[in-house]
Amino acid sequence: MNTDTLSWTAVCAADDILPNTGVCALVDGRHVAVFRVGESQYFAIDNVDPKANASVLSRGLVGNLGDKTVVASPLYKHHFDLKTGECLELPEFSVRAHEVRIEAGQVMVVG
């Protein structure tokens, strides 16, 4: 995929997200959860928990299940793979993953 032709949205300064936490941003009309894992990895998935239909995933706990980096929904505790958006417990509740890059110190997300 040629990421140069996509519509990138500046979300915040990269340092504004504390390691192993997330923030919510509005990207092209969608609620997107943007996570910083460790010092320099960034991921983005849809923020709406599909089981609860609530915009809460950015407030979930970040961790690992096996070799997957995940966030646990604060409502139903389902785990979402931050790379793919897959819901590990109930794949039918998977969410969309978004491309992320850091440009001039800013977190940029594709809508």
C-alpha cells in the first residue's frame, strides 16, 4: 500500500502519549484509539468497543498475550490486537486497525 497517497491526520505530539497508554482522537469522523507501547511503538485501532458500542478502547490496559500486543477493553475485558484490530476472544467483534507514523514529532493516523 502506498501510504503517501493516504489522508493523514495529525493527532498530537508523540511525547504527549505516555508509554503504555492510549488517547482518543477524531480522525475523518471516526473515534480512533492511538496507543504508545514502550518508548517508540505507536498503534491505532477504532476506539468503539463493538460489544458495548461505547468509545472506550483508548482507556483500556495495554499488555501482551503471547506474542501479541493488545489492549483490554475496560468494559468487557476483550483483548484487541493493536496491530490488526482482531478481538482475540470473539473475532466477530474485531475493529479496524489504522496506519500510524511519526512525522516531525507528531503522531499521524490514516482515517
